[in-house]
Amino acid sequence: MRNRKLLLIKLILVIMSISLVIAGCNTNGKVTEKKVEKSKAGSETTPRVEESKVKGETTPKVGDKSERREMDNNIPDSLDDIKDDAEDIVEDTTKEDWTEINEKLSSIERNWSLYETMAKEKKVSKGELDKFIDDLNNLKKEVKDKKTYETKLAANRLAITSTDFMKLYERKFLVDIEKIELYGKQILFTAEHDDWEQSKVELKSAMKIWNEAQMEADKIDPNITKRVSDIMTNISDAIDAKDNKKIKETYEVLDDELDKLEDRFRI
């Protein structure tokens, strides 16, 4: 009987011990789960803070600058095509491909009939419209007479005049750079033809535009601004010296520097 009581007591103790162990495990498990949950919550806190910062960030200054400078390309196709066709005629004169030249000329006339209405809606002055028409009529005359040099000059002149309208849709600085490049071509063409007096006229026009654009160019890169000014001086000296080779070499450098200005302006 005594042995049975002892056995029963031992059994009760064993059961109590097991119960305590199980209870302890459950408690530890809950603590662990709480720690894990807390850890997870803590790890989630950081991304939320970062997300908040991202949402509250201002656009980087570079982006702001780009947004201020870059405009949507709203140039009408008809105007764009006029300029492209005029420049194509310049290229076609080197091959004296009069059939192609006449086709491009007809294309210019068609596109002008479309764009002229838009220009009037934009309140373009009668003087500007008349200038384009005069330049177009001059090109038609030179093409009709099949004068290669005169056609080349007249076509490039028409490209310059069409570029004037682009100031309605694009930043003035970009239009100015484009016009200087085109005047550079005029200088190159007239020099090749030993038409030195006309070279001086074209340079004067280019210099006038450059003088107006220098302030904006300085904001982009004063070193390029100085190089372009020096190149203009070199071209003037080459015209005085009637050095066609130097003008060609200098024009290529000018074109490269102006492209750099244009690219950086768009950044």
C-alpha cells in the first residue's frame, strides 16, 4: 500500500514537471513571436520613412534646369519640311540634279500654302511674310535659269528665312544658333565662289546674331563662347586675306562649337 502511494506521488510529480515544461515552452514561444513581430514592425518602419522622403523630394536642380530649357517640339510639319527641302536643294546643286531640285521646290510651295495660314494666325508681320515670298520667288527664278551657285545661295537663304518663323515655337537661343550655322554656310559658299564682298555681308549678319546670343551662351559655357568669338574673328581675317581654305577649316570648327552649345543648352 505504501509503495502504491509513493508511486502515485511520483506520477503526480512527473505530470506536474511535464506541465511546467510545456507551460514554459508556450511562454517562450509567445515571447519569441512577439520579438519577431516587433522586429518585423521595426524593419518595416525604415522603408516607410524612406518612401515618405521620396514623395516629399523636390525635382533635382538638373531636372528643373532641363525642364526650363527644353520645350516641346511644336514646330508645324509644313514649316519643318520647308526648311528641310531648302537645305536638300543646297545639297542637290552639287549634283546639278535639276529634276530633284524642281520637285523639292514644288514641295516648298505646297507646304508654304499650308503654313502661311498658320503664320497669319500667329500674327506674323506682313514684312516677315513678304520676305519669305521674295526669297521663294528668287529661288524659283534661279532654279528656272539653272544657275548652280545662285540657286545654292538662294536655297540656303530661304532656309534662314524659314528658321525665323521657328522662334514662334522654339527657344530664341536655339533659333539663333541655327541661323548662325546657316550664315556660316553662306560664308563658305560665297568664299568658294570668290564672292568676297558677299562673304563680308554674310559674316556681318552672323556676327549681329552672335552678339545677341552671347549672354545666354556665357551661362552655358563661357569657354565655348570665347572660342566661337575667336573663330568669328578668324573667319573675318580669312575673308580679308581671301583664304578660302582657311575659311573652310574654320567653318568646320565653328559648326562643331555651335553644336556643343546647342546640345548643352538642351541639357
